[in-house]
Amino acid sequence: MPFAVPARDEAAFDVPALIARTTVLDDPRALGALLDLLPAAETGSDLVSWVRRGDGLVGWGTAALVRTSGPTRFADAAKWWSEVVARASVTDEVAEPGSGLVSFGSFAFADAPGDSVLVVPSVVVGRRGPTTWVTTVESVDRTADFAPVTADSAAMAVAGADSTVLRANSATFSEFDGERWMSVVADAVERINRGDLEKVVLARDLIATLAEPIDVRAPLTRLADTYPMCWTFHVDGLFGATPELLVRRERGLVTSRVLAGTLHRSVGGRTGDDEAHDLILAATLARSSKDLEEHEYAVRSVADALDPHCSSMNVPESPFVLHLPNVMHLATDVTGVARDDRTSLQLAEALHPSAAVGGTPTNDAVALIAQIEGMERGRYAGPVGWMDGTGDGEWGIALRSAEILDPTTVRLFAGCGVVGSSVPADELAESNAKLIPVREALGG
């Protein structure tokens, strides 16, 4: 079980003294796509990625790592990171968000059970528009072997670009009891209509058995190619392509992309590939009272959570329709100006769980999830992303995702927002549509 979580102990919270050096790569496009740089690894557990439309960050190796859990998982990780940054020696000739010292994280959905992780890779390659850089990180204890980063040594640091050829794989999927899940949805609808709550997000899982041990680079590459508008991520065995940005903090500007309300693009027996059919579907989604109601709850929860920490907030009155290859979503971008020094991770904590992944009211919805959903989410639907030494960073919601249980076993997840007008069969169909990205990426 290469992705097994070690027992938590005090040593896990030790704060290392790190040296990080970032330099620009002179001929970045000759390197190819960022994901192509990830080297082969026996399990792939120390590979990290956060890539969208060719830009982002990838990394490998482990310079430092902390695991946290329970109600203080965010606060413990944020404190550890602040102490790591305070002790670190950083030389950064790029000075872009994501350069210098950077950590990648993935956090449990609920207070219990489930562990969360924040990791500092030994090598990080970043790309932002025309600029590509490499950061190498080493412990002070090993500085005798740590030469300053030069153009030549930077190129050597990304020598994994010519690693092994990705092998094709195939997957079989366990049988899923759709009737049972629809009964859970019906139970939730009944509770909503009698006034117990307004919305709850219910999730399901599916087990994939692979013909060959997984090389996580393969599904990551397929997801990035097929869903370029999503953030393709991998942290500690959790991977996927999320369309939902929980929060971005960049030089004082705070942004959150809210998605709630979904329509499968094959509705009506069409693939949704032609423009006329897409327009009809988009108009249908934009007029759907059920989806607009679900979306309103999600936007309201994000705006309320950000309000204490932001000024000059902009909350659009109407959503736009986000087109993805398999589904369409109602989407709203909420923006504001940071009014305090909270880091991106602390803002993610303030936002989690939003109505988009929990429900409304949040406490009632999360309690109902634990009562009737029938599975442990782990890090599914929790924050996933990265943060640099300034506190800037991007945190998505771990949707359209899967967890590697062992080299040939992967657990896939999908969830749906349930309101008073939800129809269980429709929610089942929506969950099936949301499983498509990872199923196809695994070869199933």
C-alpha cells in the first residue's frame, strides 16, 4: 500500500530549515508540457501537479511534509508553513506567484476521519505565460551537497522529461447500487421539503481495478489534454481535474469560482458537439429553476464567507454557463480585495465547506451527509492546491477526482447538489456524467 498514511506523531510537526533557489529557464518551450517533465516514480506518490491551460506548477521529491487531522487540520498546517517560511533561506530571481518556496496541499472534507497533507517538493517547475522557472529545495543539513542553481543545473533538475514512455492501461469498475443511492437522494429531498434544510450535496464512490499498476502521469496527461479549462492536480495519491476554484489570493486580489447547477451535454441523445445544440442546452440550464436555486445557495455561502476578509467585493447578479466536454455548469466568479493578511490557505479554511460541496445551512447539511451518505469522503471535495511563501496561492475543490488506494486500485468520486425539486433519477444521471473524466482517464 504505497499511499498508506503513516501514524501521526509529534515528529511529523518538526519544522525543517530549508534553502530554496529559483531561477529562470532560458528556453522553456523546448521542455514541452509541464506534465511531461514529471519523472517516473515507483508509486508516483511524491509527484505533484497543478496545471491549467499549459500554465501552473509541477514538482517531485519531498523536502518537507506535515500531516494534520481533525478540526485543527488547517490551522496546524498554516502554522507549520509559517514557521517553515520563517526559517527558510530563499533566493528567487523570478518573483512570481508560485516561485520561491512553495507547498502543495490536500485537505480532508470533514473534521473526522481523514488526514490532510502539506508537502514541499524538492524540485518545482513553474510556468506563467512566457516565463518558466525551476525551484530546488534542500535541507540545511545537506547544504554541502547543494550547489547554487545555474542555468545548467536547472536544466539537469528537469531531466526527468525524457523518462519512461507512458503505458496504456485499462480498468474495470465495481457494480454500483444506483437504487440505494437514489433512495438516499429521495430521503434528502423529503427532509428539505419539510424544512429541515435548504440544500445538501450527496456523493458516491466507485472502485476501479486496473490491469497494470497505475502510472499517475498517464491519467493526469489525459485529463489536462481533455479538460484544459480545469485545474489538473495530484497531491499524495489524490488526483483529478477540478473545474471549481475555491479561492485564489494573488497580490491582494481574491477570487473564487463558484459552480453549482449541472447539465449533461448528451441530453436529448446528442453529443453536444455542435454549436446549435450547445446553445439550446445552455439556455435550458440558465432557465432551470432547480439549478438556479442550487447555484444561488452556493454563491451566497462564498460571498458571506469572504465578506469579513475582503473589501470592494463583486458578486455578479447572474451566472454564466461554463462549457466542459462532458457537462455544463452554472458559474459565478466572486472577486474582492483582501483586507487582512490571511493566507490563501486560511481563506480556503474560511470558505470550506461551501454550499457547493456541503449544502445550506452548512452545519445541518454536513451533519446530514455524515448521517445518510454512507461513505467516508476522505479528501474528496476538500481543498487542494498550492501556496507560496508570501501566502499567495490557488486552492481548488477536489472534484472530478480519485484516490489511489494501491497500485492497481483507485477510488473515484462524484457528487450532486440536492434541493427540494431534485429528482433522484436525474441526480444519478448527473453523478454518472461527473465520473466520466476520471473513468476515461484511467482507460475505462
